[in-house]
Amino acid sequence: MRRRAASRLLLLSAWSAAALALGGCASTPHPDTLDRIAIQQVPPAYEGVVLLRPARGGPQVVTALGQARIEQPLANEARTRFPVGSISKWITTVAVLRLVDEGRIGLDQPVTVYLPELPPVSRAVSVRHLLSNTSGIPNGLAQALKQDRAATENLQLTPLQGALRFGAGAPAFAPGSQFDYSFTNWVIVGGIVERVTGEPFQQAIERLVFRPAGVHDTGFADAAYETLPRAALAYAKDKSTRKMSAMPPMVAASGTIYSTAADLVAIADAVYGGDLLSKEMRTELLTVQHAPEEYALGGRVRELGKGKASGAGKRTVAWESGVIGGFKTLLVYAPANGAAVVLMNNTDMEQSAQRELAETLLDALLQGR
């Protein structure tokens, strides 16, 4: 029998019967259908939270399975908080694009416009290069971690301080020509946000993204994370040991945000269905910059359904994934109609398995079966 650990939460709002599923005019699934999809498609051994929603403003079902904490024990529930890893990059990018809308940052301006302390050779690197992981700036933070991990992780540097300390290397390749998934890109981005706003990075993200999106269970994980209500811990696959990673403040832009499934969808709704960003900046957010990696700005944009026998048709989705320790999180969001799948796992699920499950669930949502 399925272990439905803590909860199934059904969220309903006013929605139009004419809401279109991507790829056709299929009717929006009934909430019972959404629950059936979760029961049929999500493996019984899954640990974490699953959110399904067929369209923006439609029914939203959140199912929680397994344990948030094994030692206590504490079951996962719909509002369990999980560190979301690199989904932080996407949220950071939304904040940067808001600053672009305000005329305070230029996507194609050199980073030295905002951080003139960086060496002149960095003038070839633009903000766009940082947000697309194509800057070529060496990963000075990774090199420092390799030399002395404990000492580096314990550095209580702000993003701005970290950017000036670890981001001063000359680009290893022509900016824009290659992809390098580097922490240092995002330390520099965080530093730019602090310099431009005059605020601590976390405070700026709260003002620019969290507050206008109306989320209340999202914030930045630090040493006190484990004391938060409904905060999950991460474990190895066999659940015998914890698998938690250090989250120093200087990497806040890259991977220290925690959230819930519903909050992630609320942020995506504000971005793609609200007025958080201009139409121009939404287009930038969905424009792939490095095709081999399907990487746009701050996250991936994928086209699913091409050539599938299911008939769902082709759809463009924002594909935001995050890994930190044993936490594996995936937000799949269709900007055209707000269809969403969120998978949050705390037992080191294989990303390939998570990806396959998300594609199966999205396909089932859009087929209404």
C-alpha cells in the first residue's frame, strides 16, 4: 500500500473552464484526476513532496510522502521546507532582471561597470555572461575549496566580499563561447546585486522577489536552518546517514534558498503570469543562451513532447533543477498556461530518475489522464 506520509493538500481557486492545456484544447483535469495521476505515476518509495497543477489558476494538488526527518521522526507534509539548490540561480536572475527593468543593471554591460575593483581583463565579461554561465572567469571558489574546504566553507564573507576575493581571475576562454557551471559566476552576480542596491543580498532578494510574489515559507538557509519549523533534512539513498552540505553566505545567489512546492509555483506565477517582470525581461528569461546545455539565464529552458506518440504536442517549459547534499528539487513550469510539476526529494534521488518522472507527470497532466 502507498505510504501517503503526511498530507494531500488540494488548493482551488477561481479558474476558467476555457483554460487551455499546452499543445491543444484538452480539458483541465479534475482534482480527483490529479490525485490519481500522483498515485499511479509517483513510485511508492518516493520520499518528499510532489505538486501537480494543469494550468495557472486551476486546481493544485500537493502530495507528501516519506520522512522529513528520520531521527525524530517527522513526516513530510505539503508545507515542508527544502533547500532548493541551484533553483536559487533562477530566483537570483529574476531579481537581476527586475533591476534591469528599473534601469539599474544592463544585461550586456561589463561587470566592471558595477565592480570596478575587478581587473581590466574582466571588461569583456558582461552580466549576461555571468547569468548564462559563459563568462570564462575561473572558478576561484572551487579552487579554494579544493585546497582547504573546511576553511573556505567557514568564511563568513558577503557575496560582494566573495566576488572581489574569488572573481578576479582572467577569463579562461572568450566570454560567451563556452559553458562552465561555476559557483564563482554567481558569487559575482551576488556582489553586483549588493553593490547596485546597497543592501545585503538576502534582503534585496526578499524585497525584489519573495515579498512581491507573496511567499511566506521561502528564505535563505544558514546555520539555523535545521531549527526552522517544517524544515526537512537530507539523507543518503539508504537513509542511514545524513547528506547535508555547508551553505556559506557568499554563495547565496547560487544555492542557499529554501522553499516549498507551493511557494516555488507562486514565484513562477508572479514571473510568468504576473507583472513582476516586463514582457521583454520574461523573454530574456526564456531565451536559451547556450544550446548544448539548454541553458538560458539562471536555468534551463526545454522543449518537451517533440515526436511523442502521446499527442501532447511540443511545449516550452522552464526547467529549474537544484541539488545540494541529498536534496534534489525540480520545478517544471509551462509559461504559456502555468502547468506545473514540482518534485522535492530529500533522499538523494538520481536526477535522471527525477527528470523522467517529471516528464511523465507533465505529459499526464496535459493529457488529463
